[in-house]
Amino acid sequence: MENPSSFVDILHQAEQLTAQMEAEPSVELPRVQRNLAQIISAGERLWNKSGKTTSSEPANVKAAILLGSKGVDIPRLSKNLENITAVKSLEPIEPVRETDVQGFLKNERENALLSAIEETKKHTFAEVEELHWENLRREWEREKEKILNTLAGGDDDLLFPAAGSMTALMDITVKSRSAMNAAEMAYSRQIYMYNEAIISGGVKPDIVSLFIEASKTMDNKNVEDLWKMIRHLSRVSGPPASMSVSAYRASKEFQTAFIANGKRYLEESYLEYVKSVVQSNLERSMVGGVPGTLQLIKGFLNIILPPNVAGLEDGRLDGQPVWAVIYYCLRCGDLQAAGAAVESARACLDQFYDFFQEYRRSKQCRLSLETENKLRLLYRRSLVTSTDPFKKAVYCVVGRCSAVDDQLSEEFGEGHFKAAEQPFLYSQVLLLTAQLENTIEFLSRNDRLRPHAVHLALAFHELGLLVQTESVQAPLLQSDPTRPSLKRLNFARLIMMYTSKFELTDPREALQYFFHLRGLKTPQDTNLFENSISELVLETGEFEMLLGKMNSDGTRMPGAIDKYQVNTSKLIALVARNSEEKGLFEEAVLLHDLAHSHERVLQLLNSLIIQVLAQPSRPQSNRERVQTLAVALGKRYRSSGYCAGSTVAAAFYLLLDLMNFFDLYHSGSAEHALELLDQLHLIPLAHDQIEDRISRFSNYSDEIRRCLPEILLATMDILHSEYKKTKSVAPTQTSPLKDSFSQHLRQQAKALIAFAGTIPYRMPGDTIARLVQMEVMMN
């Protein structure tokens, strides 16, 4: 081998020798085992021994011939090589002499380009970092809200299971039919009935009456009494359209009506209590057969009052202290009975008789200002030191002689009422003083009482009496900025906190509660109801149950959201976008399909397919799952039609065919794989097809172009495998047909090499090398 024409010839010959050695295992030749340093050292020694110098001119000519035969533009390449610099960092170029105008302009231009590149680089990095931190902030806000809701849910939620018990706990949670207890289920049924009436457009039910019915099934008198109180207190009209809820709650009209309702509730409740005491002690009460409140009070006093109580003044009425009889008649709200007692004891009451007559005749049960001042003066002079508590109480009621409300707000609180031990008693105190939001927040602190708090909030919300925070991200309870004594409740947070317990096991029930958030907005000015549905779908994974599914004929089967009179396509598209943001691309495909966004469906499927295109299909693999989804949608779109651009649709169906090609390739069906590839007109398998395939290449989308290296490698591997099979036939069986087929395979391989080197696409560096290596092994 004298004076090889070029290094390329040496490379070809070396690779042929290697291939022959591998094809003929019987030939045993010594192998040279040297590392890179040894090879370099040996080469330098040989070079020094030769003592010859080689002109670069013949090498340049041969290089030009080689590259020119491959279709390379030599002059253009030489010009580009001259401009290549080995500088790794972008640094300003040194200025040249002022007399060198051409060099000066060249340097200025290059410095301007370098400055623009550097500025763009800085701006890009700054923008990426800003987007990164913004995304982290959004994620943290979502997580923070979940953490706050969990913390508000009580200590039980903070008991994280040990690592060993996590699996068992999760199994129990998953297998559980429902995470709702009996009280929650009872309330949920009433919420369902209420929502159904609203959705159907019928008469709006009385939500308080529905909750009273639910309370009767809970076997808890405290809960029943709580809702009875709500029944009385809620008998007020909502705010007018021109007035905010907070302004209406602070108005005299509301406060007067609310106080009157609370007073009436206390009076009726106490009358029921008196009746129950008398009924259980008929012998001691000695009421006889005389009906009426006055007789009932006398019997009640026979039971609770000892016969000789010291300090009682102004005589007796039928054996009972007169002031005690009047007081308890007033306590039960029966002015007629109290008036009868006053008439009977008129001689003992002095000026009070006249005061009471005016009190009775007043529509609002209040004395005139002049009379009220007289009574208060009398109270301060004579009754402050009185030993009769009933007399003092009656004067205080009729003349309003003490500020009981001020004492309640200033002196008494949770500690005084032992709120932790008697939560229902303290809740009644808060409700009677119109502290609705405080009541709800107090009850929501306890897991056992939270269902009642949530439905109290729902009742007042539907009645238009709940003062809410302006932002859904606010704390659960905060002061009104214009009226510090009034509190605002974060109604949305309360609902989210409540539903977080059972939304995974009972998503339909959670949806019923989210329906009441339809009038609220998120900080991004989106509908909170729709946003909650999106999060519920992503959390539970119940896409078909909540959003519906697409039938094989292209019609959509309704889901649970359809009855809520929302724009289902818009809502499903929102969930689909959120799924994409979370990386749930296969779910996003199905959701966009539900929303009839066929263009986006095909775009996502194309992106999914190219990620797994060249992989072998195995059971339950990502490729099998993506292929099954894509084939099903492809068949339906062909039969039922679709609304998408021709480019993306053509790329989708071509990718489906390429998946079939790779399935045939991995299964060893070389002949069928090449037949399919030839039908697709994607790459040439003959020299006369190269020009056609190159012209077609410019029309393909980026998804197809990105798959081209893997397609070329797979095709070349098929050709090489077929060539090896042909060569492995025993020499006795050689024939012109065998040689012809081998030549045909080599021609196909050369067509692939020519195509790969000519198309205007930058392939990975190892792709060309591997293609050339396999082609050389076939020569």
C-alpha cells in the first residue's frame, strides 16, 4: 500500500479489514492493544523517522475534491472558516489604528454585535429567572393556602404517620367509601336539595328550614337549639341593592330588627323551659286547670322559689312575691300576663303602675324620654340599695337602667363563658349580639363543630347577611377597615377548608359546596367556582365523572358539572390548560378533546409521540399508552371529522405511520418496514428518489424533522442487517441474484447517506458518523 491518496482511503480500507475480521471468526490475528497516549507517541516516532514534509497544497486539492463530490460549497465554506474564532468568551475586540478605516468599521460592527449578544444574554437570563421565581411564588401561595387550611383544621391533621405506617394508612383512605360523618352527610343532602331547586329555576327553598330538618337527625339538642335560634334571628330582610352588607349590618334598621328577633327567641325559649319544669312537677306546682302564663308562672315559682326568701319587698300575689311574678311574666314575653299581675298588685306598686301602663301601650315597648328619666332617677335614689333582685330587674327592663351590652363586650368573653367547655352557649351569646362572623370562626376551630359553622355561614351567605373579606386569600377572620367592631369572614377559605376533608372520596359533594362560590373572583379575576372545579379535577383525577367523556361516535357524555349551568367547554379548556401546566399531558389531550380543541389535541399528541417514537413497544409502557390513545383519536377523527390545520393533522397521521414502521423494525419485519417507509415518501431508497425527498423535506413540520435521525438510523440498520444476512450465506450458494441484492442494498445505503448530507437540517454529530460506519461496513 504505497502513498495512499488520502486519509479517507486509509479509513475505508481499515474499516473493511475490520469488517472482514469480524465476519470471519476463524481467522486469528494478533490484536494491538494500545491506549491513546501510546498511539500518539508511536505516530510521532514514525513521523520523525520518515523525515519528510508534505505540502499542504495536494491535501487541500484532495479535500476540495472529496467535499465537492458530497455537494459542499467550497468557496463559501472557506470564507466561513476564515471568520471562525477560537475565543471562548465574548470580549470586545481591541481597537485598531485610526488610519485603518476598513478595520475600524469591521471592529465597530463586531463590537456592536457582541454587545447586542451580551445584552440579549443578560436579558434572557434575567427574564428566565424572573419567570422561575414568579412560578415558585404562585406554587408557594397555593401550598401556603393548603397548609393554613390544614392548620385551621385542628391538631388531628398535624399527626403525620410514621414512614412504616404510611402505606397502610393510604390503603385505608383509598378503600374508604366516604370520609364524611353522619352530620356532614345530613347537611350535604340538604345542600343538594337546595342547589337542585336553584338550578332547575324553581322556587328558592328556605335554607334555614332545610338545616333545621338536618339537625333533627343528629340526636343533639344543642344543635337543634342553635338552629332554632337561627330561625328567629334570620327573620330579617336582606340589604337593599344600593347598600353593602357591612353598611346594612351597621344600620339601625337591621340592629333593631335583629335585637327584637333575639329577644323574642329568648322569651319563647324561656316559656318552653317554664312549661317543661311545671309539667315535670305537677304536684308541687299546683297550677290546677287554670290556663295562661300568669298561672303557669305562679306554679313555676312554687317549684323553684323557697317559701321564706328574705329581702323580697312589696308583698305577695296569691302567695308568691309580686315582683318575682312580674319579672317572670316579662321574662316569658307575656306583657298581658305581666299587666294582669300589675293590676292585681296595684296598691303595692306605687309609681311603677303608671310607668308600666305607658310601657305596655308603646309599640316598641319603650317609655318616653321624660318618663324614662323619671324612672331612672327613682331607681338611683331608692332601688340601688334594694334587697329585692326581682324588683331591681323589672325596673331595669322597663326603664333600661343598665348597659348590659357594654358589660358583655367589655367584661365577658370566652374565658367567662368557658367557651371551650360550653361552645354552644358561647355561640348563642355571640349570635344574640349580632357577631355572626365571630360565631362561625369560633365554631370552625373545632373539627366536631366545623360542619355547623360552615352551614351557618352558608345560611347567612344565602340570606345576604354575611360580611365577607374582599380577597379570597385573606385570613379566615379580619376586622372591617371602616367599622372595626364588625368582622369580615373569608367564606371561600372556610368552604375550601371544609371540603378538603372529603373532596378526594366525595368529589360530587364537594362540587355542591363549590357551587356557592360562583359569585366570587380569584386574585387573577377568574371565577372561583370554575377555578375550584379545575383544582378538584386535578386533585381527584376523576376527569370522566366530573367533566364527562367522549364517546366513540364523537358525542360527549355529560359529567357532573353539566347541571350547574356553566360554560362547560370553557371550563374544560381551563382544566386542560392547568393540566398542561402541571405536566399532565395525556390528561390534557383528553380534556382538550372534550372541549373540541382538536388543534391542541393533535399538537400535544405530536409532542408525546416524538418522545417515544423510536422506543420498542412493551406492555404498559409509555409508548404503548401514547400509541393506544393516539390511534383511538386518529380513527375517530377520520370517521367523525376534526377542526385542525392541515399541517398539524398531516404530521399527526404521518407520526402514526412512523410508529407502525418502528413496530415493524423492532419486531424484525424488515421487508414490511421498508415497504411502509417507501409508501410514506419520507426518505429515499434509491438515487432517483433523492431530489423528490429533498423537495418534500421542506414541507414537513418540526416534529417530523426531529424524528428524521432516528428514522435514518433505523433504516440503515435494517439495510445493514439484511446485507449481513446475505453475506452469511454459504459460498456454495452464491449466485448472481445474491450479488444483485447485495448491490441493491448498498445502493439504498448510499442514497440514505447522500440524502442525509444534502438536506438543510442540522443533525446530531454521531448520527452521520453511525450512518457512514454502517454504510462502509456494507462495502
